[in-house]
Amino acid sequence: MHNMSTSQDQYISSLKKIKQVEEEAEKEINSYKSKIEDQIIQIESELEKVIAAAKAEGEKLVDSNVGEATKKANAETQKTIEEAKTKSKDIASQITAQNAQDIINILLKGVE
């Protein structure tokens, strides 16, 4: 009977050790799981910051490009206006010179 009791004690002891190992493994798994969850939260936070920074940089770049395009368009418009003014003055002076020549010709015909 004593042999059976020892065998049962060993069996119970083995079960307790198995249970203890299972509990320790579960604690390790939960600890690791918690660390991984914290890392995921941190990565998500960093990702949100990077996305926000990239969006802000993109918007700034668009605003800058729009501003530069507006300046360039204004410069081109001003250049076109100046060219038109110059051409209109040239045309006006040509017309005036032609009119003066016509008037002189008319006057000279009257003298003949």
C-alpha cells in the first residue's frame, strides 16, 4: 500500500509541476502579448504622425507650387501687356506717320 501512495504522490507532484509550468508559460505569453500590443500602439501612433507630417508637407508643397504658378502667370501677363502696349504705340506712330505723309501728298497735289 505504501508503494501505491508514493506513486500517487509522485503523480500528484507531476501534475502540480505541469500546472506550474503551464501557468508560467501563460504568464510569459501574456507578458509578450502585452509588449507586442504596446509596440503596435506605438507604431500606429508614429505612423499617424508620419502621415500627418507627410500630408502637411504635401499641402505646403501644393501651396508653394500654386503660389509660384500664380507669380509666373502674373509675370507672363504683365509681359504680354507690355508687349501689347509697345506694339500699339508702334502701330499708332506708323499710322500717324502715314497720315502725315498722306496729308503732305494731298497738300502737294493742291499746289501742283
